[in-house]
Amino acid sequence: MTNFPPLRYISRCAALVLAALIIAAPGRAAGPAAGSAAGNTEQSVRLIVDYGDGAAKTVSNLPWVKGETVFDAMKAAAARPHGVSFSYTGSGDAAALTRIDDVQNEGRGAGKKNWQYWVNGVYGDRSFATFELQARDEIVWRFTVEQGK
């Protein structure tokens, strides 16, 4: 006759292993994977908001994925503690930013200031909702007269 461990012992061991897997699984799923954008500046973008009065705000290490737009980066920045809030009108090609934090566009006309953006020093020549970003891009929103003039 062979000596096998009692069934009660096997059941307890199985229950402990299962409990350990259940406890460990959510922690693994919730944490960033090695090399993910959450801690990797190679897969991120930076946002700088220049309020046009000497004050500026920088939000670094915003996660980047292929196909992301300036609009997506703004939403990510808005979700950060002490990030930015913003408003816009329209969608797609017709989306236009109207406010960042408490600074509202002034409208058309000589000397009127409005929010405009640059990516890596190049003026944004299309809707911020369609301008696709690359990893390590730097977005600058500046409250200024037409095209920085």
C-alpha cells in the first residue's frame, strides 16, 4: 500500500495556491509592464502651456501610443493631478481649442490673443484633434496674437 497525503491536506494546499494567484493577479494587471510608457520617457510626450504673461506650466511624461494626437495628449494632461483643464468646440478637422485653465480665447481682430500650438517648434497648421504625435514630441500651447506675431 502506498502512502499518499490525505485529501484534506491536498485541498488546503490547492486553496492556498489559488488564493495566492488571486491576490497576486490584480497587482500585476494594474501595474505598468516593464518598458511601458508609464515610466518610459522614450514613449512619452511633453506639454508646455505658456499663458503669455510670464507664467507657464509643464506636464512631462504623458504616455504616447502610435496614432495619438495633440487632443489625446491634452486629455491625458487634464487627468493628471495639477494638470490642465481645457475646452474646445467641434470635432475632428473642425475641433478648435477655446480655453486652457482660466484663460479664454479673445476672438478675431488686431491684437487679440488666442491659444495656438507648436509641436517641436513647428506651428500647428491643422486641428489639434488631427495632428498626430510621435514619441518624445514637445507640444507648446501659447496664448498669443496670430501665429506668435
